Amino acid sequence: MAKWTAFPYDAADYTYDAAALKKHWARLHAGDAEPWPKDEASQAAWALYHAGQFQKAVEAGLKAGGSGLNAANKAQAIYANYLEKSEKVKLALFTEVAERAAALAEAEPKNANAHYLQAYALGRYSQGISVTKALAQGLGGKVKTALETAIKLSPKHADAHIALAAFHAEVIDKVGKLLGKTQGADAATGLKLYKEALKLNPASAIARVEYANGLVMLEGDKRMAEAEALYQEAAGCTPMDAMERLDVEMAKAELDD
């Protein structure tokens, strides 16, 4: 495995020992509703993930198995999305996560995050190759089904709500409301899902960023003021781990543009 780009911020505040990880687990996993792992190897993989040591988290998680597999897949997906510079490598990393997560979902059909992470990786891959091209390849249906399954298994999965909302928004944005219907995309459903995600995880920066993006995609300039307010709120969120820090920095960058 080639050496990955390091997390570019100070991770001292995001470095948790086992006791601190357990204490803050509910808040750290308000987005993905991942259950507390009983085995220490998986706990260690998640601690590496939260500290932004994404490559080490992948290695530790794959070795640990169990909940560690979700840690590995999430670490690789988040790294690819935020830190990988090469588009070719990024797409390869997403493909790998999607394949691993799909295999895990088949082996453990009640593992909500296996379904979610498959959808997340496929969704980001689709953005990379263009949403229109991805829809032509039938990836839209896979993403939608996996996210709906994740929500059915874990109704409080805020991140799956965000991703499913983004599916509706991006499809409509790229192909229009009429053609979007053939893909199962609906504007009202998307907006409702964004609101539900924020209600489920009110401290989330990414929920605000994605909601802002969705408002503009679905309703245009008339919602721009609301979108900018959401970016402002996201930029002011207090991150609890490396991913949340990256989300906050992304919100700040949006405001600077």
C-alpha cells in the first residue's frame, strides 16, 4: 500500500484511549450509529480512525474483523474523499471500499454500516466519474437501495439520511425532475431527509454542508441565503474527531469562495 497523505491538522484533541473512546462513543457515532465494539482490536481501529490515522485504521480494522471492518472501510472512504489528491487513486480506493462493504453486507445483512459504506463509496465514485454516467451504469439504484436498507436497519442513522437526501438532490440536479423520477428521485423527499438528518445529529457540520448544497441544487438561488447560513453554522461547529475537523474546514472553504 502506497503511503497516504497525512491528516493535515493537529490530532491531539481527537486522540482517544479506550476509556475516553467509550465515554465519547455516542457523540462520535451520532452520525453512523455504529454500536460500541466489544473487542479491543476493533476499538483500537476506531480510535485510529477518529485520530485521523486513516491508513493505520484500515490496516488495523481489516486485521480485527468484526466492527473493525466498518472502521477500515470508513477510514478508507473518508481518506479518499477528503485527502487523496490523485483522481485515479481516489476512484480505486472507493471501488475497493464498495466491494468490501458489499461482501460484508452479504455476510452480515443486518450490519447497517456495511450497507451505508457501500452506498457512500459508490456515491462518491459516481461523483468522480459524473452522476449521469453513473446512472447509465445502474449505480444509482444500488446506492438508493443500500441507503434505504441502512435506514431500515438503523432508523437513527443520520449519515444515511444525508446520503439518501444527496442522492435525490444530485440526480435531479443532473438530469432534471422528470428524468429523476425514473431513478426514484424526488425533491420533496430529499429536503425532508436533510431535515431529518439534522434533527438526528444536531451537532453535525456535514449535515449542514450537504443540506446547504441540496437546497441550491433543488431550489436554486432563492435558497442561497439559507445555504450560506448553514455553511456559517457548519464552520462554527466543534469537531470531535478528524473527519468532523475536515468537514468544518470544508465549510470554511465554501464561505471563502
